[in-house]
Amino acid sequence: MKDWWRKTGISLLLAWMAWSVSQAQKNDFRQEIAVGASFGTNFSSVSFQPKVPTKMKMGFSGGVTARWISEKHLGLQAELNFTQNGWEEKFEEQPQYHYSRTLNYMELPFLTHIYYGEKRVRVFLNLGPKISYLIGESTDSNLNGENPNPNRPDEQHGLAAQKKFGWGLCGGPGMEIRTGIGSFLLEGRYYYALGDLFNSRKEDPFPKSSGQVISVKLTYLLPIHTW
């Protein structure tokens, strides 16, 4: 009988301790709104059909970020960024030639923010759609109207971007370090465009001209309200 009472008492004590810990963890959570700025490097290209041999073009991005941690391990994040995308072409048989196009966008990602970790260090994953608007473009080339390889398309050289509005999906992992002066986030991200850069009607030269971007960015966030 004494063993039964002892086992029962220990079980109740353990159950109470587990409940207390769960309540303490629940009560430790605070919703948080944070704002800040980011800066990063992009590596972008455009996939053409018919195929144009391209390679990654380096650019930069920067902007402002707002994040709302609404639940434990879950939040929402919105950004307004200026970003440089584009492409470079490869001329392996005639390397003296070069061609690159820089595309400047204002972009607005809407992301789901999923994180793991409680205190100083968190790992996270951002996923969601992104819309963008082309505000300018420039070309760096020494082709002078020539096509060094007649077996590849060159209509893109004389075409300005015909679709200024872009949209697609982006996401990637990162790490956050939380300090007394704010949070520092290092993130990698991949973007795949679901739209084209040029018109893709039957009479147009490119049925496909969609972009991809790989970026690495550093973000600083300052909490402005918790509750």
C-alpha cells in the first residue's frame, strides 16, 4: 500500500511539474513586431527558349523589412527592396565578346517566417510569393550589332524588357542572432520567376524568358513592440 501511495505521489508530482513547465513555456512567448533594413548580393540569370547560353550576373539589393511574430515558431514578414538582376551571355568560342543586361527592380516579398529556437540563436525558413516592377535597365556589350555565333538567337540584344511587372516564388534558410540592441539575420534565398521578361506570343522570338536569382543578405531588425 505504501508503494502504491509513493508511486501515485511521484506520478502526480511529475505530472504537475510537466504542466508547470508547459505553462511557463507558453507564458514566455511574446508577440513581436520588428522593423529594420537589409543589404545583400544577388546572382541572377534568365532562362531563354530557344536556349541562349548564359551565366550568373552579380548585383546587389537593399531595402526595408517588417516582421510580425504572431505565434510561437511562426510569423509573417514583408519587405520593400531595390534589387539588381539580369544576365550575362557566354561566348566560349570567341571570349573577346561580352554581353550583359542589368535589370533594376523594386520588389515586394510576402513571406511566412518559420523559426526554431527561443533565446539568443534561432534558425529560420522564409517562404512566399514576390512581386516586382522593373524601373530601369542597362546594357554592357561590345557586340556592335554583330552575332558572333549565328547558331544562337540574338533577338534579345535589341529588345527592351517588354514585361515590367514580375512575380514568382522565393524562399530560403537563415540564422538569427538576437542581442540587446536588436537582431542580426544572415539568410540565403532563391527566387524563381513565374512570368517572362519578353512577350511570349506565337509570333514572338522567345516562348520563355524567365529569371532566377540566388541571393545572400544580411538584415538588422529592431523590435518596436512586444506583448
